[in-house]
Amino acid sequence: MQHLKLSFLFLSLLSVVCLSAQDGKNFLGEWESNDSDGYGKYSIFEYDGKIHAILYYWKDSKEEFSLEKELAKISDEEWEQESKLNDEEHFKSLEELLVLRDFVKKENRWKGKIIYDEDGSTIDGSLKLIDKDKLEVAYSYWGFSDKSIWKRIN
């Protein structure tokens, strides 16, 4: 898990790349959600022409996770080893933290997969900017649909 968390930092630095689709860059950055499930913070980035997001902070009534605290536990030797991985290896190492994956533009929405459990199971999802600081994250499966509004962290 430490390797995965460390990869986030390195990949985040590498992912400041413009998307080929004009409005995809508007998703990039830090976002937060606050709803009945809990409070989360996310980093949305572009990799290989697609939009992805990782969870870097989560708190609910049962648990609290902070990537920053986990990264502080990493030794200098582990940091050095991490710097030797290529981009694809870094991206694959983030899988435990990914919550949005492979979003591409289709008409006026971005469509991709939302990862909803620790096993990596996915459901279809969509992203739509409501305004520059509000993002609608919606999903649908087996006739059930829901959405969450994420707010940009400035």
C-alpha cells in the first residue's frame, strides 16, 4: 500500500499535461465531496488522454484515511526506489486509490468507470461541470442511479 500511495505523489507531478479535448483540463485539480456517506478529497488528473481520480483523504463514522500521513511513513530508500519506476508502472500502482477511471468525452459529458469497492469493481459513471467549481459525478447500474456534487478546493 505504501508503494501505491507514494506513486500518487510522483504521478501527480507527471500528470500536468494538457488534454486533447478542450474542456477536459477544467476537471484537473483537487475536489471534495461531503454527503451522507462521508467526507472525501480527490485529485483529478489526466493520464494517457483520459481523466482519472484518486482518493487521498476520507473520513466517515467508521474510519479515517489520509494519504499525507501514509506518505510520511515512507523511508528515503523507498522514495529512491519509487523514482525508478516508469509512468505506466506508477499509474498501475495507484489502483488501490483510484475512484474514477478512463473517463473520455462523449457528447456533453465525460463517461468512464467509477470504482466502488476495494476489489476494483466498477459501475458506469459520468462527469459534468456544473460551473467552474462544481462537478457532478453520476452513476447508474441495474436501474439505480445517483449523483454527488464535488466542490473544487481552491
